[in-house]
Amino acid sequence: MDSVFLIKSLIILGIFALSLGIAAYETYFERVIAAFIQDRVGPDRAGPFGLLQPLADAGKLFFKEDFIPTLADKWLFILGPSLAMLTALMTSAVIPFGDSILYDGHEILVQGIEVNIGILWVFGVVSLGVYGILIGGWASNNKYSLYGAIRAASQNISYELAMGLSIIAVLMMSGSLSLRTIVEEQHGMNWNVFYQPLGFIIFLTCSFAECNRTPFDLPESENELVAGYHTEYGSMKLGLFLFSEYVNMFISSAVIATLFFGGFNYPGMDWVYSALTSKMGEVTGHNLATLVGTLVFFGKIAFFIFVYMWVRWTLPRFRYDQLMDLGWKGLIPLAVVNMIITAAAELSNQPLLVNWIGLGVFIALLYAGSALMKSKKTSV
Amino acid sequence: METLETIKNLTMTQWSFYAVSVLTLFGALGTILSKNPIHSVIYLIMTFFSLSAHYVLLNAQFLAAVNIVVYAGAIMVLFLFVVMFLNIKDEAPELDNNKIVIGASIVGGTIGVILVAAIRLTESQKIDPSTYQIKTGFIETLGQLLYSKYLLPFELVSVLFLIAMSGAVMLGRKEKGERNF
Amino acid sequence: MISNLPQDFSPILVQFLLALGFVIFTIIITHVLGPRLKSKQKEDPFECGIESEGDARTPLSVRYFLIAILFVLFDVEIIFMYPWAVNFKSLGWFGFIEMLTFVAFLMAGFYYIVKKGVLDWERD
């Protein structure tokens, strides 16, 4: 038991260090990708190819003045960014990063905790992310901060609803809340995205809004709110707010890859597994196959992180009423429709076929409806 | 010396139970004792978290998750909205503190006595650990019950939500001349 | 490895302590390393260069509260759907009809909210 717990702790430590490291290098790659899209040079001074840039940024933030405004509520001002970071770092516990490690006759899962409530844990911790922003914005005693905080909170809670509804459609297919079961259901190339294209799009949009990323970065829209909820923040307290955004981006990419893109599954995994176990022996082969799966998973995560950045430098920002309209009047009804289509498809014997037919019928109805509305308007 | 012996002989479960209980009581006391309403809300969130830990100790995992999602994640956000943006500190009338303390302790004490009496009177079922179903508190069992035996209450809940929604809309109508942005 | 018992959750303590340690470490280190220069002007609330006027914590539009109340209601309804989704295959078509009724009530409330203009942000 003790050595198993030790290895588990090491796995958690590894995932923890990786999520911090990846979050740090996301800032670098964001600038590189921005530079590429806008045809600029980008960071190239700190180290070869500017690779030490994140370290330099962190060092700069550490040596800035630790500033607390006189009118601010001191403890809440410190608690805000701490909570934001804490909630961002707790989500990764339930995500299965790989299959399992065989050690000393024990099978140890590459995952923080494997529990019956997996996806609800993610959902719960994400819903707590609001507190960091809300408390930080209120404690600053600044109008911009307050307005940014209330906007961020309203945005987050609105998009959480559509997110929860789109998860339900995935749960119907797997019949379990455990993320590991959801991943194992998608063995090989049997990924959920083929059954749930609409659900995937809804979930992706909601995760953009949950991470406060462009095109939904209203809480910190600098041309109207200075810097939103972190206007009064400086030094590493500001750093924690910014850093938690990048950690959240990593985690939500991992959740998207887990729910819709098969997690650590990849086509031809059975062949790789049998080849490795026959060549390297049962234990080493199994562990190596796990490693390959984990690397594939990180590849998928990297792809989604790239999508985040690609969208950021491509789409303009929404207006606030457009954002709320999209969340409430657009995504929630769509998610309900997706749920009903999935339910009907799963109960018929041909889930893949019925899903796509249902989606096609829905789009046709939508198109016909809008055409009808248009012709009515022109006749009046 | 005897107490020391019992402390030494505590099992892991008992240790975690006592640790979580201390946290729960600390959060609950902080909620009622802190002067700033925002601090109260944060203590209350902490209390809900430790209650969730209690549910986990009882192996009611779904209930623990729902407690976090609904109470800590949704209802407390609403509380925080209301407390933060209604500016209670200006409008709170001067209250006589002593009278409140006396009244509250009488009410609280009475409820406490009633609770203790009621709990002593109920016959708790003894559960045999060897035959106990581990998955009793899990979502699968809960769903099976909710959608077969308790179907009618479940459908009535949706009617209740409908009423609550219309109530919220009625309450939230804006009056003319209010200043806000 | 999976025992379905509370001890499955014990590794979460390790992660929580790590996260807490990281946050506390960062806050303390940045407090120690940074310089401290006090000035009245600097510590006033930032308002783009002009004198700050009035209390920063002004009342906000009631729409935000309505969004929060509706969020609580919808969130609870969504939580009710989770046990259904997990037991979906064993409940079959009967469960489908059950949930259709539930969702019909939900969408009726939703339609009422939209009709009442609670979600129209461009209208004051």
C-alpha cells in the first residue's frame, strides 16, 4: 500500500509540475503564434529562439512591488488570485493521463484519483473558479475591477449551463461519470466526436468562455475596462491570475481531448500494445505502451491549446449582449436538442447513423424556419 | 491517561472524521461570528466543502459532488452577488447587539435540545459491514430509484422550477428611476 | 485498484497540499522580493488619471441578479439529469419519455423568460 501510494504521489507531482511547465510555455507559444499570424518576429532575445522568455517574465513579476491599494480589503485582495490558482490546479486530479503502470505486481493508474464522480468533480471545481475573480474584483475597490468581476461571473455561470448539458449527451453514451470509463469506451478510433459533433462544438465554445479567452474575454476588455478584474493587481498576484488562465487552458484542452477525442486512445493501439509486450516482455511492454498513449494524449492537448491561440488571433471580441444572447438563447436550446437527438440515437440500434440523420433533420428544419421567417418579414 | 490511549488507538477513518468535523465547526462558527458579510460567505463555502468531505467519508460520492456543484458553486455565487452589490453596510439599521445575542441563544438552545431529544428517540439501524452494499450512495442506485419509484415527485419538481422561474422574473422587474449601471 | 471506497480520494490531499504550497510560496516570495514605496497618489483607486469619485461599490443592474437566480434554477435541473443520463440505457424508452416531460417543463420556463425579455441586454 505504501509504495503504491508513493508512486501515486509521484504521478500527481509529475502532472502538477507538467501543468505548471506547460502553462508557462503556453505564454511563449502564444507570442510565437501571434507573431507568426501577424507576420512579426516575436520573442527572440531571452535564450535561443527566446525560449527563456517565460522565466524572464516570471522573474520580472516576482521583483515587482507587492502592491495593495489603501481602500482595498487586504485579506480578500490576497485571497482572490490564490483561489483562482488553487481551483485551476485542482481540476487535473480526475483526468486520466494514461492507461496504467505495472509495478511490483500492482497496477497503478496514471491518474490522480479514479472515482465514480469524475466529470462532476471537473464541473464542480470549474464552477468554483468564479470566486477568485469575484472576490479579487470586489476587494480592489475600483469601479473597473468590480464591473469586470461581475461580467466575468455572469459570463462563467451562463456558459456553465450549456457546458453541463453538453456533457450529459456524452454521459448517455458511456453510462458512467468516471472519466476513465468514458475514455475506455472510445477504444481505438471510436471517438465521441463522431457521434457528437454538435456537442463538441458547444463544449468547445463554452470552454472558451469559461477560460475567459478571446472571443469571450469581456472581463478584461482593455478598451472599455482598463484591465477588468485585475486592474489594481501587480507583482505575482497579477501573475497568479494570468497564470491560472493558462493552466485552465491546459486543463480544458485535456478535458476536451478526454471527452470527445478518445483521451489516450489512438488508432492501431492494440497492434502497438501486442508488438511491445511480445518484444519487451509483459511488464516493460505494458509500461511503454502506456507511455506511448500518454504522449498521444499530450499531442492532442497541444493541438487544442493551438486551437485556443489560433482563435485568439483570428476572431474579434464579442459585445456583451451578443455574448449573453449566444450563451442563453443559442447554446442552451442547442444543447437540449443535442441531448434529445443523442437519446433517440442511443435507443435505436444505429447510434452513429441516427445521430447524423437527426442532426441533418434539425439543420434542415432550422434553415426552413429561418427562410419562412424571412419571407414573412419581406411580405409584411 | 485514558483519553490519550483512545487518541492513540483511533483508526484512519476516525482521524479523518474528527479532522473534517473540526474544519466544519470552524467554518460554521466563522460564518456567524465574522463582522464582514463577505467573510461570512467565504466561511460558509468552506463549511460546504467540509460537509462534502463528510459525504465522501460516508461513501455518498454523488451527494458530495452535488453539494459542491449546487451549494458551493451556484447558491453561494448568488449569495456573493447579493452581499457584494447591495451595499449592506450603509443601510443596516443600528441593532441592539445584546438583545440579539440573548434571543439567538434562546432559539438556538431550544432547537438544540429538540434535536438531541429527537435523535435519541430515533432507532438507528445497525448496518452489518460485511453485507453492506458499497454502491448504495452512488449515482447508479440513486438514478434507478429516482426514475422508477420516485417518478411523480421528480416530475413535480420540474413544475416547481417553472413556478420559481416565473417568480424570479416577477421579482426582478425594474422600477422606474432606479440608479444603476 | 478501484475499491469504490472513500480512500480512493486520499491522493487528492497530496494534490491539494501541493497546490496550496505553490500558491502560498508564490505570495510570500513576491512579497519579500518586491520593493515597497508608499505614496498617497499611487494607492488611490485607479481611474484613468482623474480623481476617483464616490464609492466604487455602486449598485448594479438587476439583470445580473436575475441571471444568477436563473443559473441556480437551471443548474439544479441539470444536476437532476445526471442520474438519468447514467442510467439511460437501462431505463429505455420509458426513461426517454420521462425526461422529455421534464425538459418540456424546463423549456416552457425558458420560453417564458425569453418572452419576458429578461435576457435582452440591449434593452434597458
